[in-house]
Amino acid sequence: MCVRVCAGVFNISRFVPALLRISTMTSTESVVEQPRVDLELLTNKNAHLPGKTTPSGGSGRGVFVDGDGPKVAANGVHDIEDRILRITGYYGYNPGYSSHRREDGLESHAETPGSETSEESLSYQTCTCTVLKVLGGLLMVLCVSSSWVGTTQVVKLTYRSFSCPFFISWFSSNWNILFFPIYYFGHVLMTREKQTLIQKFRECSKLFGDEGMTLKLFVKRTAPFSILWTLTNYLYLLALKKLTATDVSALYCCHKAFVFLLSWIVLKDRFMGVRIVAAIMAITGIVMMAYADGFHGDSFVGVALAVGSASTSALYKVLFKMVLGSANLGEVAHFLSTMGFFNLIFISCVPLILYFTKVEQWGSLSSLPWGYLCGLAGLWLVFNILVHVGVVLTYPILISIGTLLSVPGNAAVDVLKHEVIFSVVRLAATCIICLGFLLLLLPEEWDSVTLRFLATIADKKSEDHGEELTESSVHTRSRSRANGTVSLPLA
């Protein structure tokens, strides 16, 4: 019995192609009348099966739209083929994979560039953001270097009529109080979330702990940083009284080497040989700068003061990273404003002590050069804002390059305006310090990236060489065939 059933199924499957050929050869009128009933029965019976067709119009001659593929002709040949093959299981038929659907599916897939368009748009947006970030970084570099050059040159101009470096440092540090209000103003303009100044201040006070800022934490956390900040500025201003602006700005760039050494010793950062070389180069430049005019006089004292300013700046940065860790822009603005308040409240007694001890005499308040003082304090505040904001908005390496560019900027002003003549030793020392600064900017993975880049270049050269050898062998064979000679391979 089973044998007879199998033979019957096999005989039915033999007649399937003939039925299909007959159905395609008949006229449209005859096909529409009878198969329409079959289609309705099949669609009602097998509504759950894929490949069901629905008429786009009300007439019998309308065009049928397939749910899984393109449109089907009015005679329903494609649909009848699918359903007959599904019922009989002709030659291992799988639903939805007839010859017509495979071709239509391939064509529709090839003609649908949705994924490629989305990938192209995504890559275009990424490239646009990167370009804008780089352009913003270059603009930030110019602003950072210009503000630092302006600050240094205004100090030299202020010394002509007012030579009180600690008072200048104290007055400029008080302007840090404006840091958080400026940040809050920018925050209100850039974000939709509206918070009051007090709410935002309390939110950023979490830098001091979960309890917020208390009087004990205010003194404990702010005092060491405020002292280091004041020492850095005071020593830098003292060095400007002894040396040119170019020398002082070049020596101040050594703080990058001191930051690496302190981070390696205190914070246990990764050891890098190239940064050790950069630190040695910085020390070499310092010694050469001190040797330029002999190890005596104002030159040596000025070099010592500039190196001391770079050292306290490095200690400030390492201590900030060790105690406070990574802080966002709002928390940094809050912290700098807090340091400004501490400077106004607790360090205001030092200028008075220096005045009454006649170390710094400034006369009456009306005789002070307020224009130079306010211009200097404003430029110093702009420099600090650009440094801290630029690290968030663009690449930190560009901010460091902006600080380095202050050296040639100050050199141009000294040569053109003050007619300073630099000795060969000073120029060599400045170049060595700047080169060491650039080496310190190399990322930690610079060696692996460089090796990968060199390996890529070597692979490309080998591929080009192999293509040249292939082309030369082809030309050799063509010449040998033209001359009637045949080259036999060696056994």
C-alpha cells in the first residue's frame, strides 16, 4: 500500500511541469475565471502561509501585490506555481523560495541601498564632528597662546610703573571668583535644563564630598592648592623681573617634565623611556640657560625662580589629580572660584604685611596703574578659562601646544618691540626645552602605533614590488613568444 501511494505522488509530481506549461499557454480570460475560485479557496484555507496575495483593486483583472515580494501578474501564474509546489513538495520546495521570488528578491536587495546610505551618513557625521573639533582646537590654540603672551608682556609693562609682584599675584588670583558665574552663564545658554545659581553651586559642591562644602573641608581642601597657586604666580612674576619674557616662558614649559616625574614617583604612572629623555632634555636646557650669562648675577636667580614656578605648578597638578581625581568642568569652575574666595579672605593679610614692612610700596590707591592691573588680571582669567574649557571641548594636546607656542610669540615681541638680542646658548637652551616638551606630548601607545604604521608601509612596499615582478614576468613571456622561443622551467 505504501508503495502505491509513493508511486501516485511521484506520478503527480511528473505532471506538475506540464500543468504549469498549459496554464501559461491558455488565454487570460479562461485563466481568470477558474483559478480565481481556487485562489480564494487557497487563500482562505492557507491564510497563515507566506506568499499570500491581495488584490490592489476590486476587479478580477487587477494586479496582485505579493506580501513578500514584488507585484504578481493578473493571471496568478506565479502564485499558482507557489501554491502547487507547496502542496506537492515538488523537488524539495521551500515556501517563499521559488525561482521568481529568488530573482525578484535579489533584484530588490540590489536596488535597495538603505543600509549603505545609513552607513555613509553616519561616517559623514563622524568626519564632520572630527573636522569641527580639530578646527575648534586650532582656534583654541591661537587663543591660549595669545592670552599667555599678552599676560607675560603686560606684566613687563606694569613693572615700569608698579613693581610689586605679590600684590599683582594676589589681585589677579581674586578674579578667579568670577570663574563659576561665567561657567553658570554659559551653562544656562547651552542647556535647556534651568537651575538656579545656588542649586548648581550645591550640585558642583559634591567635589568636596557627599556632605557638600563645609567650613572644615573648605579650609582643608582649598588651603594647600591656594598656597601652591599663589607661589606659582609669585615666582613667575619675580622671574620676569630678572629675565626676558622668552626665557621665563621657555623655562616654565619644564613643568611638563616635572609633572611626569612626580606622577611616576607619587602616582605610580607608567614608565616611558621617551619621557625620561624629555625630562633630561628639560634639565639640560635649564643648565644651559643658567650658564648663558655665567652662574652669577640676575640671570642665575631668574632661572632659579622660573624653575621654582614650574615645580610648584607641577606639584599643584599632581596633587589635584591625587586628591580630587577627575572632575568635570562645573566642579573645576566651582573649585577655582572657591580658591578665589580663600585668596580674598585668608591671603589678603600678606600684601598688607609686605606693605607695612616696606618690602612692597605702592603708595595711595589712586596712584596705582589700574588699567594695567585689570588688563593683566583679565588676560590671566581668560587663559585659565581657555585651558580648562579647551580640555573638555577639544583635544588636551592642542592646549599644551598652545602653551608651547607662547615661547616663539614672546620671542617675536621681544625682538620686534624690546629689541632683545639672544645669545646662541640661550637659543639652543630654548630649543632643547621646547623639543623635550614636544616629546612629553607623545601618547603612551606611541611605540606600538609607530611599529604598526611602519609594518603597514613595509607590507605595501612588498605588495607593490610583487606586482612589479608579476608585470615584468608577463612582459618577458610576451617577448619570448613573439620571438618564437619558449622558456622551460628548471626541474
